[in-house]
Amino acid sequence: MITLEDDNCRGIADPLLLDRATELGRPLFSQDRDLLAEARRRQKEGAPFAGVIYAHRLQVTIGDCVRDLHLIAEVMEPDELASRVEFLPL
């Protein structure tokens, strides 16, 4: 796992953030609706990206996010999430 802070990407625009995640081959976990919209835009255009795992802030607890992210990490390879949006809770 790498955070935005670890990668010195805090505050960068969503398109650049998705580009960076794709460059690293790492899907993003987010609760940001704007990032979700950017991922959807790329899906419609057929533009590849590393994948987004999205959780609405009011529909899932932190504990549920941790549990579901752990499950995803255990059963899926990063390339299986490529250009996909997955929603939590599972």
C-alpha cells in the first residue's frame, strides 16, 4: 500500500492522480466523487487506468472498508482491477 503522502501526490488533480496510479500499476481507493467521475469518464472513452475502488462516505464504515479492501487484496491481482470501478461495501 502507498498513500498520496508517501508518493508526494497530495493535492494533485484527479486525472494526474489516476495517471500516476496507472504508471505504478496500483488501483486507487477513494471516497472522492470527483475521482469516481474521472474513472467513469475514462471508462466511457475507453482510456485505460489502474482501477478505482470507491466507497461512499455515508454508506460504509471504516471497518467495512478495511475488511473489504483486505479481501480484494487477497483474491484479486492489480491487473484484474484495470479500468474497473468497484464499490464498497462488497
